[in-house]
Amino acid sequence: MTLDLRDRAPYSPLPGRPPIRWPGGAPLAVWVAPNVEHYEYELSLRTDRDPWPRMPHPDVQQYSYRDYGNRQGIWRLDRMFRDLEIPPTFSLNSGMLRHYPEVAEMIGASDGAVMAHGVYNTQYLHELDAEQEREALAESIAEIASRTGKRAGGYLGPGISATVNTPDILCDLGLRYQAEWVLDDQPTPIRVERGRLISMPYTFELNDARMINDPCSPQQFADACLRQFRLLRAEGARSGRVMCVALHSFISGQPHIAAQLRDMFDEMRRHEDVWFATADDIAAWYLEHSYDDHLRHAVDVNTRPRERVVVSTQAVPAAGADGDGRFRRIDHPYLVEEPDRAGAPAFWPGGQRLAASVIVWLDYLDVRPLPGFTRSRWLGGGPGSRPYPDYAKFAHREYGHRVGVFRLLDLLAERGVPLAVAIDAMTAKAYPSLVEALADRDVEWIAHGEAVTRMVSSQMTAEDERAHIADVLDTLAAALPTRIVGWLGAEYGESSRTPTLLREAGVEYLCDWGNDDAPYRLRTTAGDLWVVPSLAAYDDSFALEHRKLPPEAYYGGLNAAARALLGEPPTATPRCVTMNVRPWLTGQPFRASHFDDTLRGLSDDGLWFATPGQIVTAVARRGREAVA
């Protein structure tokens, strides 16, 4: 069954699912996945992906760094799991067991379970055909069973590698779950040819590998885990959640890290209402008690007939073309309105000195890149990029559509922040149940291009770009309940023609430019277009994925920026700050906790939370009143 990844995992938004009840009414099931791996000294199987890109092989530094886990680290972790009575789910490279039979014996004697993790972590699956993959997985699973005495209940690809055939092969081999799908906080059904397979929530976020790939200290990692634990435990009162803590014996087995994690797990274990379980236990309970209900719900969500209800809304007033001479040409085709610093100080409605807008992004990812389209070289999601099919990137981002967006919108509504959602045409087309789930909320919708992997760029012809914009706006008009007058390009993509073509198409404000602290106008040959600035520094993907800032630096920076602007003398042009957040990033529980701290810290006098459209309406009205 060579299905698209979206067809493998039928979309089901978290609100409305039948609730999960864990044993004893526990709101949260926690499983800990120590990866016990072996990286080959010399590669026996070369692919187009190099695990040792630092230098020609062998790379003794990187080889020995990882081998520490099998010589020392796993024993330290085993003592911690036993002391704290945490049943681990060992993610095993079967080849490691050949080299370290003592580790195989220890795992066999433990109270934990095992998860198949390929042969070596330097042997990837993505270039194997179906029969080769079946043979490799069968041999690996059999070797784990023979050396540990435990049968693997699930599977995680070595180096997060898989093929379009992997789910069917796993199910045929008797496994019950696959862990690459990090798209939910609950187990979810995976469609296979025969039998039943589920996605077990794993994590690239609460993964100690972040301490290698990101500037992340053991203390920061532990804090993120505890934040996630607290939020999911609270949410689980409505319907049970799953939390995974992913470890590696060569990382978390180091003394300074293991000591920090011991304190973290000790705090978690004090909560008697939390179910610490193996992935096998969680899978068995879900398959018996929730699988059928969740599968029926997913089928119903994706086959339900829908009627479009159009809600009338007042359009944002256009800027007009009655300029007052405060326009300047720089080195692009547009005249730019200069800020007014000379007049009397101006304020937003209610006398507030700063407007703050939060835009939640809903992006559609083409799993297989389409020819002829531009995609950002900084496109985030997953632990880097993988060859097709990239389960990691797809599932990481899919989490935002299933879970993260609802967490963010609930958080914003609770803090009194008006809801602005940038949605691309493919999301509106492919996720009608998501649009339906948001339809009863007071959302300002912003056109967001066609898909995150189909950016507008200078490689387009004028005719193609004009048709692209028209198609996007037409698709959104058919899918959404309100008229759209704003635009935020996919990954901020523009050509030198884009503002003019947008204005021709009836767009009245633009959120791609990040060069000011105040809204201003671009003068195009088709009329004036309002710009609500979006600074890159306040974009979660740019900060967290590209610049690799720790959460406290990025979210704390949002708070610091707003407070700094509030502390500056008011000017004639009132200022604003726009925060762009993605549900698959800021919607993760531990990051949502940081973001909530930021919003709570800004809920004081002097700051006006508004949507971009409300900002433009206010500044345009002020301009008309000044002329009158």
C-alpha cells in the first residue's frame, strides 16, 4: 500500500475525538525511550546520506563519542530507571547486541520493553526496495528476540529512516506501533493493508539529541521536559495524553547529564496519578480501548458532507492614493511611507502606546517536492531533512494541524488576544475539518500563499505569479467563512512584482516586510498597500530553528521587545509588534508554556492586543481623521 503520508494517517483534529481514559483514570502516560545504538567504525552500507560528514572515514572522535553509551552510559541509565521504578522502552540497534552481549543480558533482565531500531544507526532504509526492507527488518527483530528474550512491540527507523512500504511490513511482522510519526499527543491509527498499526507519540523535541544539535544545556532540556509534563498532565484531565522522553545512552549516560535527568524524573515520579509505562503497555491499552472509536471518528471527519456558511465581515479600509508627501524611494520599485516623528504623540484605541499582534501559521507541506516550485532552504521541521518519504518533517509539522493549533488558539483566547490565522490554499483544501473546527471562533483569516513548499519568488513569470495569487484567493474564498484582505506569503516569499499584483487582486494589507516598528504604506501602481511589519527576530522558526535560540531566549525576547517599545517616548506614528508562531513549534506543550508566560507578562496597561486587520483599520481611520 504505497499511500501518501496523509492518507496513511487520516487527519483527525484533537477537539471532538472520543476521550482516552488511561488505567486508573491517569491523565498522562509517560514512556521513556533510551536509544541504545552502534555506529559503525567503517560503513558496511553506503547510501546518499553520510552519518560521518565531518571528515573521511573513520572518524574516531564521533565513533568513540557514541560508543561511550554502550561501555558506560547505558549502565548509568539502567541504575536510574531501577532506582526510580521507571520501565524503559529500549530502542535497540540489533547489531549492537552482537558487540555487547552484556547489554543484551541487562535488557533481558529489566522490567522494560524493547523497540526495534534497525541493525546499526549508520544503515538507513530509504534506498531499499520492499523485499530488501522486509528481510532487513525481519532479521533485526529476530536478533533482538534471540539475544534479549524480548519481542519488539514497535519500531523506530535508524536515523529516522523509512520507506513508503514500512508500515505494511511492520504490521506483517507482528509489530503494533511505529514511532516516527510525531504528529500527535495521543496514539493514532495508521492505515495498513492487513491488521492494525498505530503511531506511538515519540519526540524530536524532548530528545537529548537537542543537546548536540541546538545550544541546549542539560538544565534547559530538563526544564522543557517538566514544562511539557505539567501542561500535558493538566490537559489530560479531559482526554488522556502521552508524553515521550527520548534519550541516547551516549548522551544522557554522561554523568553531568544523568544527574540532571535523575532530579527531573524524581520530580515527575512524585505525581501518583501519572502512568509510567512502556510503549508496549500504552499500545496494548489503546488498541483495546480506543483504537476502534478513534478510527471511526477519523473516517467520519474525512467523509462528512459540509456546507459552507459565509459570515459577513467589514473589509479593512484601503489606504487610498491621497499621499501627503511623506513617501521615499529606496532601491526597490515602491515608494515607502516615512514614519511621522514630528507631530503630536499618537496612541492606539484606548490610549494604548503599543499594538501587539499574534499570527498563527497553518502551512501545507508537499511531502514529495513538486518540480517548478521554490522552497526555502531554511524550511524547518524534523531533525534535519531526510530522503523521500520524510516521515520526520511531515509528522513534526502535521502535529500543528492536529494538536498545536488548538492549544495556541485556546491560549490566545484565554489571554484575550484576538485570533489571526495565516492559512495557505492547500491547507484550506486538504483540511476542511480543520477549517470547520475553527469556524465557530472569531478568527481573522490571512491569505498565506499556496503551500509552504510553493513559495512566490522571482523565478516566476508575471503571468504565473498573477495566476498563482488569483488561485490562492479563489481557493480561500471558497473554503473560508469571511472575506480575506490580508496576505502573508509562504515563508515571506515575494518577487519584485508581488505588492503590485496583490493590490491589483484586492489585497489591502501585507505582512511580509519586517523593516519598521510601525505600520506604513507601500505605494504601488495599483494603489497603496498597508504593511504591518513582521520582524524576523519575532518569528519562531527563524529564531528557534534557524538561529537555534533556546526557548527562554526567544520567548523572553518577545517580552523584552514589547517592554522596550513601551518604554520609549511615543511618536506621531504609533508602533506595533507582530509575533509569527507556528503550531508545530510554539504549539508544542513546553514551548506553549513559555509563550503563555510571555503573554501573561504583557497583559498590562499600555499594550493593545489586535489583529493585523484591526491595526490597519485603526491607523487608516486615524489618517482620515487627520486629513478631515
